[in-house]
Amino acid sequence: RTKTWEKLISDYEQKAGILSKELEDTKNEFNELETKKANLAEKYGDTNVDEDDLIQINVGGRAITASRGTLTHHKGTMLEALFSGRWDKRIQRDGFGHIFLDVNPVCFQRMINYLSMQKKSSEERMSQFFHTDRELQLILHHTMTYFGIEPPFSFPEPSTTNVTRNVFGWSSAAYAQVTQLPQNMFSNKAIWETMTFDEFPSNLKKNMSQEQKSLRSAKEDIEKVKKNLEKEEDFIRHVNAQSLHDIINFDVRGTLMTAKRSTLRVFKGSQLDRLFDDAVWLQQHTNTLSIKEWSHEQVADWAKRHDGISDEVADLFDKNQVNGLELLALGREDLKEMGISRLGMLALVIKAIKDLQTKNQNRPIFIDHDPYCFGKILDQLRLKVMSKEGYKPLAWSDIKESKQEAFEKSVDYYFPGELSELIVKKKPMVDSRNISSAAPNKDYQSILIKFYEKYNPSKLGSVQNTLKKYQGKEEDMF
């Protein structure tokens, strides 16, 4: 009995020691990762960030404001990385100093609303929140997947379903799988993970099994963080424009839309590709140095030459080494903290900075097309960038019926000839004689139902109204 007890104690000490060592190694790995994150923030970002920070974002031409806490709610995602503060100095900004993202603004706003509501709403309420039209659901699904946010449930699959892939070319399912670790990930796993505790009393067995399970979970989390850190820099590079001049503003009959030049050129040979070709576009903009690119010496020189700014303020800019990018982002409280306390001078400096922000904005290019149609084209270009090889063009049933004629003209203008099929599939060629002769008894209701089932399922609910509208003129209708 004594030998049995001694063997039990020996086994316990050995196995408990193995678990303790692995726990200590795991803590060290975690601390190393936290240090790496802090170093990245020191080099490329801002170490003084808070969840309550309000961040202004230019999303496809629309201003959206969200708290850092909401934007970083889903840890380990590319959205969290983007707004974590680690990359603030490398994130592309527009002429007003706002972070720029080339995605559908309506969908991005709904994603932010979802993240905010997720903190305080039940799954049932979240389901109701996401009940919307199919067009928006599809783009929303792509946008969420692009930023690494798993959609809360499956969306209806249309005839043109794009297999959404994130920036690295993975589908949503593949992205989820790659973040799950294989069971033989760790080199010494055979020792600590495969240990059993059947020889111990039930309470001790339960406690050690739970410790083993927690250790496994912690190691998996660490590996996920490692993988995400490796991907973050590629993602930041992908979402950024090369320079301020690569952010293109459009005035689409009064509606402001913004996109990256690389997005507009994603389909080679199109009118958009030619308009924003490097040789043409860069030649028009290389003569002007962006205010964002000013050095702190140039900022100080600007302040000294400005009639409304005193030399003392110019010296403060020089002393604090404020560069052009930082100048555009300065607000009232920042200027006060810098030492500009007199009310009148503060107002003059703020006005001068706002004038610079306006000057730094590229003048919008006027687009004489329906905003819905041009917006749909931009969405398809963005989907191509996000989906890569999984991209598919729209079907005509994806376009509002009242906008189809205008959309066809817009597509033909920017994507003439066969290039139009990059954006939308060919219209089905329908022989009305075949449809009419398909039913000798002229059962127009059945004929129309079959027609819609094949070519435009979204219209099935309007069969009766259509027949009533064309009563006595059914042949002309077909």
C-alpha cells in the first residue's frame, strides 16, 4: 500500500510539474507577444490609445464616426488590428486627416452598428436587426468577411453568389479553419496534452483535466495571435492607397463617392482603367506636393509666412516637430496642449488648418450618371478586390427593375462591349413566340410564372399585378 501511495505521489508530481512548466512557457510567450505589440505601436502607431477614443473614418466618401472600443470589439480580426492603434502612422488618411477605407459605406455602418449592439442585445434581436434587402445583405456579408468578422448567420444565396474571400484570398470558411490549430501543433504536445489522470482520485483528476484543457485553449489563442500579427502588415498595406493622390473623389450628381485608384483600375481595358492609368493620372498630380507629406520644417515655414499666425506659434510647431500629416489632424485641445492658449490666436490657427484641409482635398470628379448605378459599379469593383478569384458578376435580377435601363447605359459607358460582362451578366435572350406557344390554352399566369422562375425570381410576387396591367395585351407583354 505504501509503494502504491508513493507511486501515486510520484506520478502526480511528475504530471503536475509538466503542466506547470507548460503554463510558465505559455505565460512567457504571451508576454513576448504583448511586448511585440507594444513595439509595433511605438514604431508604427500610437501607444496612448483608449477604448473611448472617437475615430473619424472616410468610408467610400461618407463620414462615419465610431469608438475605438466598438471597432476593436472582435479581437484577433483585421478590423481590430486596423484600429488597435498599432498601425496609426501607416494607415492611409484623406485630405482632412481622416482614416480612409474603400468599402461600401452603408454596409460598413451596419457592421459597426452590429458590433455596438452585440454588446447588449440578444441573438433574437440581432437577427431582427439584420433583416434587410438581399442586395445589402450580400455586400454586407462580403464586407464583414473582408475585415475578419464572421457574419452572425447565413445570408440567402442568390444566383450570383460571390465566394467572399478576405485580403489573403481565403473564403470565409477557410479563414475560420486556418485560425483553428491542428491537434499536433506543439512539439511537446505528446507529453503534456496526451497525459491522462485516471490513476488519481476523481476530484484531482477533474482539476488536472481542467488545467490541461485551459492550457490547450491558451496555447491555441497564442498561436492565433501569432498568425494574426504576421498577417496584419499585409492587410494594412492592402487597404492603404499609395498616396493621397490615389484617393479619388467623385461628385455623382450631388452624391459624394470615394474610391482608391487601384480599385477603379481592377478590370484592365475599361474606361475607368484608362482614365486613372498611371501615365495619365500621375502626370497631372506629381507637380504638387501633398500637405500630408510636408516635413516639420515646411510646416514651421508655412506658419511663419501665414499672415494670421504669430512667429511664436510657428516656433511651437517647429519645437514639437509637427509634420504635415499631424498638422491636418490637430484639433482645438491639441493646440491648447501645445501651448496656444490665447483665444483669438487659437481661432486663427484652427481656421488656417481647416483651409489647409480643404485645399488638401482632391477636387471631386463630376460623374453624370445615376448615383445608384455608379455606386453599384463601385461595389462590384470593390468585391473583385476583396473576393479575388471568387468574384462573379451581377445578374440582372440583382438590379432594381426601375434602374436597369440606366444601369445598362452606365455599364456600357465604362465597360464597353464584352467588358460589360465583367460587371453584369448578359441579358437573357427570350423568344416571345416560344413562350406564347408553350401553352396552347394561353394560360398566361402559368407562362409568366415559369418565365419569372427561370429569368427573374424576384418578380414572382407581382404576377397578378402584371397580368392585370397587360390584360388583353398579353402577347405584347411577352
